[in-house]
Amino acid sequence: MTSTLDDNALAQLFTEAHSHVSWQDKAIPEVLIKQLYDMVKLCPTSANCSPARFVFVTSQEGKQKLKPSLSKGNVEKTMTAPCTVIVAYDEEFYEELPTLFPYADAKSWFTSSPEAAYETAMRNSSMQGAYLISASRALGLDIGAMSGFDPNLLNETFFSENKWKVNFLINLGYGDGDKSHKRLPRLTFEQACKII
């Protein structure tokens, strides 16, 4: 793969894409949610560890379960979004490594070091969440990523019976472009980057 995406594709993914807080009343088909994951799972992670776990909250019952853990400023935008994705990580992601990375005893890298397991899970699930954002845009969806929530309450509500832990949230759907905010400033290359 050596070709560059055309300007329209780059605009959809990056240059003209916005985070959304207002949504059209339009459901996301389940087949599209599955297609989205099928794209995300192919993206790279350290030793193919794939620690991210995704909960696609689309029902009103699910939204009501989620609501108490949201910060006040995130309630309306989340309740009106067609889908809210809980981007989580599996604390015991390494249990899948004999299948996902059969080239070495990668499981032992993490069973012997809880710190390495946590750092790897957080770092790589964050990357997988970012892949989900790009894949969503590629499939014609809009996103609004959020970190304003009570993680302890959310984990207790959704993950009390497994070893998953929340990383961040993404509202997903078809944005109302008339109500999107103007793009905020970004750091320049000189402010954020070095070439050495």
C-alpha cells in the first residue's frame, strides 16, 4: 500500500472532521457496528495484545445505566447520541496472548509484572480507541470522545463480573453539523514537534 488517500478522504478523516455534541435521530445499524470492529481489530498493538474491549450502548436501558456515571456536562450529548462506546481494557488481556502472539511466551511478560500489564493495557486500548475514531469516520459516522465520567461507578455498573476497566467514552452517530462547534486552535508543528 503506497498510494495516498485523496483530499476528500483526508477531509472526512481529519481536516474537516469535528467532534460532535448534537446528533441526528438516526440509529446505527448493528451490521455497521460489527463492520467497525472488524476494521479496528486489524490495527496494530504491542505484540498483537489487543487489550481493548468495547461496549456499544445503544438501548435506552443501557443509556440509563450509564447516565449516573456521567459528568453533568456530558449527560445530554450522551443521552441523545445513537450509540455510546465504552472503550475499556481487559486487565487480563494477556490470557489471549498464546493465541494472539504465538511466537513467544508473551503471557509471562505480564503475569510477572502488574505494572507492565497495566501500562500496556492502557496504552494499547487508548490506541485502539483512536483507531475506532478513525474507522468510524471512514465509515461515515461522527464521533465525540469524552473523559468526563466517574470511572469507579461505571466499572461497578458495567464490569463487576469481569476484569474489564473503562478507559474513555465515545459518542457515535450522525452528527448535527449545524450545531457543531467551531474548530478550536491547535498547536503548531514547532510547538509540538522536533526533528532530530
